[in-house]
Amino acid sequence: MAGKIYVVGHKNPDTDTVCSAIAFAYLWNKWKETGVMNDVMKIEDEAIPVAQGDLNAETKFVLEKFGVKAPEKLTDGAGKKVALVDHSEKAQTLDNIDKAEIVAIVDHHKIGDVTTPNPILFFNLPAGCTATVLKILFDKTGVEIPNELAGILLASILSDTVIFKSATTTPLDKKVAEELAKKVGISDLTKFGIEVKGKLSDVAGMTAKEIMMRDFKDFNMGGQKVGIGQIEVLDLSLIESRKDEVYNELVKKKAEGYHSVFLMLTDIMKEGTELLAVTDDPSVVEKAFGKKLEGRSVWLPGVMSRKKQVVPPLEKAFS
Ligand code: MG
Ligand code: MG
Ligand code: MG
């Protein structure tokens, strides 16, 4: 009997995670409808995009702009068939993932710690965005991307690559973005990128806790619980006056059993990150980045990517 597959991105959903879930659910249903994947896998289940939490202002703007419905919320995977996009870490996925059946993973991160008893579709590229990886899957399987999905995938690329400034950006991201932009008739990618990223730069209306948690991910590093949040703003001075309260939130968060809690305050225009740190061992910062904490933070020029420039050196420092 045909059932349902819930396509889900990581906790604290960002634009790429939400839009990739929507696009992959669409692609999966096209595969089912056309039978294009029959040679390798018979698809009977209907895919439904979901998100693990409330959508942020940027994602809401993107979905509204292109007239795409927001996904339902799902936080528990028990007894469900699921496809993961934009992550494969247990700490970032649905609760009770061990009681779920994972049928596919499409991602652009390091391979995480979820495992499956059966072979599955697993497609990962070291690109700047899951949306880029998905565009390749659409093309390779001959499925046309509808305009509204082209729009949200384009916005995802601009968001995840920080308008191509992040070290994660590959020539493929740029090429795919150009193609999608042409399709939806957007000529100035920088202008559109600033419009997208600007939606999350407005921290005035956010509580300090919201600033910390908006894009916060848990990691296991050398057996220690480590949390790393990131906030990307067009201009760091927007956040300057909030730093004390944000730091106090980090201290509270750390008390939830973390070895270290970090928050990347990333300046999109200056292209660098002020890393706030609350840690049991400040030397991990120096080991990872070659710079000592000055008080509660350290300025890391050129660092914009958690995935590529912060997680790997920290993991090394913890190992
Ligand atoms: Mg993401
Ligand atoms: Mg992503
Ligand atoms: Mg991101």
C-alpha cells in the first residue's frame, strides 16, 4: 500500500533546508508519476515536505515572493518514512529518528551519523547549497523545475552561500544560480541576494535568545557537546548594542550540559566573523583558529562559513 514520505530538513530551519524539502518532495512525486527512477527504485509513496520548526523571516519572505505554500511542522519521526535534506546528523534531525525509516538523503554537508539498515538514495555534493545539489538531480532525471521552485531554489543558493561570498561557494553554485535566475527573470543577483539576506539582518525586533537560536546547531566533538550558532547580518553594528544580552544567553545555554557554546556574528559586507565563545576550555579557540579569545570573543577575518571554516578546525581541536 502506498504511504507517505516526509521530506525534512534540519532543526532551526533555514531557507535552504525548507526550500530543498519542498523541491525534493516535488521531484520525488514527479519520479513516482513518470517512473523515471523505476530502473533502480520503485516509488510508490507520496512525498510531503515538512519543517521541524517555525520558518524564519527570510524563508517566509522567499516563499511569499514566489507564491509557495509553507510546509507543515513535524518534529517526531517515530513510525514514519522520511527523506532528509540539508543534513545527516542525528543531533539535527527529527526526534526518534531510530524509529523512522530513512529512504533518501540529499545534502551538501559532511556525512553525519545517521545510518540505515537498507541501501538508500544518498546524493551529496560538496557544493554551497542543497538547492544546487537538487538542481543537478532535476536535470539528471529530466524533470523540469517549475518557475516558483526555481525562484525559491535561487533564493536558497544566495542565502546559503551568502551571496557567493562564503568559502563554501563553488563554481557550480554560481552556474546553477545563473540558470535559475534566467528562468525566473531576475537579472541582478547581488541586489536580490541583499534583499533576501536583509530580512534576517533586522535584529531589532528579536530577543537575545532568538538571535542566538535562529541558526543554532548541536555537534558532538570528541565526545563533548558543542553548540554553534550563527547570525549573518549586512552590518555588525546592527548587533553591537545587543552583545551583552546575547552573551548572557550563551552562558545560560551552556549550562544545559554543553562543553562549549559559540555564536558566529558574521558581517556579510565586511566578510568576517566575530566568534563569541563560552567554553570550559578557551584553548580550543586558539587551537582551532590560531588566535586567542580576547575577553569573550575573537574576530576571524574572512570566516563566513560554519560548515567549512568553523566546524572542521574545532573538531580537530577537540579530537
Ligand atoms: Mg541549512
Ligand atoms: Mg544548506
Ligand atoms: Mg547556513
